[in-house]
Amino acid sequence: MKNIILAITLLLTFSANQLQAKVLFEGWFEVISGAKKVGFFVSRYEFIDNKFKIVTYLKTNGEGNDVTESIKAFSAADLKPLNYSYTSKTGDKIKIIDATFTGEKANYKINDGKKETKTTKVIKKGTFLSSILLYMIMSQKDGLSAGKNYTYNAIAEEDGTAYVGTAKVVGLVKVKGKDAYKIINKFKDDSFFTWVTPKGEFLLTRLPTANLDVRFADTQEQATKDITANLSDLKLLFGKLPGAQAAVSSPTSSPGTTETPEVKAPEKNAKPSKAGGATFPSGQGVMIKGAPPVPAPSPSASPKSGEQSSP
């Protein structure tokens, strides 16, 4: 419990008028496939009523397979899962999962728009929701520091199954002038890269095998430009629309090597992502669920070998 309180303290910037702050992080992101924008993502992390609350929303256009997806999840102060709701719509396919947790038992109601099924699964002690991975790391002693390695059990919200994952904090670098730790996360037979500030603010998430980026946007307008955004639905989901000006702090002067991550063409044997099932760490919640399958980019749209595309 002391470690959790310490993590929360580190995440908040305290001042005389901020002592009651509950929002740990909120931000808007652009979803980039190859060199083309295909959607936006928005998330909010809060610590309220002695528990974590995570809300995320993903929207892509036709080029991103027309995905709409949301997660609303709650975890106890010690990171034990309490409940979550997951909703996704890809084309005309719908999936809704409502999950509740009691001890080491997970109870699921799964609805595909036609019928509802119920199931109960047993989870190992210490299992948490994948969307809260970063807070697990930050709750450990010297957790977010170069060279730290973690093995964990986490539930993928999009299928209600627990998987073994590993996370490695590679080191402190500069991303667009901001200090950021690069984290390599291996989960569900794939590798994902995340760049996050020492305060736990997400800057960039990358799924290399699908040539997919989720890049922090300076404003809501930047994130949603050219993508249909239903603000009424967002207000209903979040309660209050996340700030139009995203909450990443100004660059610091801490030492670190300069790194401007580039978007690379998919590897020759890269696995295609699966609609409603691929996962990659985020701005989510550490994981963004239901990443759209990405069609092979045309030669004119793909970065050429050696070209850099700044996030």
C-alpha cells in the first residue's frame, strides 16, 4: 500500500491549489498507420474513492477498418481488478464484455449483439488489468528506471483472458524535447514499445509488426482532425470531456540521449493485427485494445527504407 501511495504522489504535481487533484493523466492521441492518420484515441486515468478509474476511447475511419472501442475499468488501490466494461464495434460486428472480480474469480457477461453468454474464470493472485500496467511498474521500488525488468500476469480486457507478459524499462531518452522512458512490453505474442515521461505521461506507443503508432496530440482538435468524433458519446462515457489541451508537462532539463522514434515499414514476416483483438500499449491505458487491422500501405504512402517520420 505504501508503494501505491508513493506512486500516486510521484504522478501528481502538487501545489497549494492542486492537493485535491484526482486526475493522474488524460490526453488525446492520433492513430497513425504507416504514414497516414486513420483515427484518434483519448484516455483518462484517475485515482478516486481509493481506487483507480481508467476510461479510454478509440475511433478509426474506413482506412483503419472502422473501429469504435471503449473501456471503463476500476482497480483497487493495490491494483486488484474490481470491474470493467469493454465495448467494440468493427464494421457491423459488436462485442460487449462486462466483468466483475471477487478474489481470484472473474465473472464475465459477453454479448455479440445477438446473444449473451456468462462464464467464470479463475485468475492467479496478483493478476491485474493490462490497462494499469504502468502503475504496477511505478508502484515498485525504483520501478520506472533504466534496466528494470518485470514479469506479470494481466487480463486483456478485449477477451477477458489473463496472459503472462514481460516489460523492460530500456532507458531515458528524449522524445520531441521531453524526457521519456522507453518500455518494451511483450504481451499476447507480440512486442510493443511505449515512451512515457517520469511522471507517467504517455507520449508515444508503437506496434512495429503492424506499422502502427499512437502519438500524443497537443490538442483535441489535432487528435480528431479529419476523423468523425461524436462528442456527445464521449461526454457520456467520460462524464466530463477530457481537456481540449492535453496534460503533458513541459520539457525538462534532465539528462538523456536524444531519440526521435521513426515509423518503419513492417518486417517481412510481420503478423497482421486482428480486428478487435490486437493489443498495443498506449496512452489506455498502457494497452490500447482492438487495434484495427492495417492494410498494406501503398508504395507511395509507405516511408522508404532509411526515411524518418517523426512522431
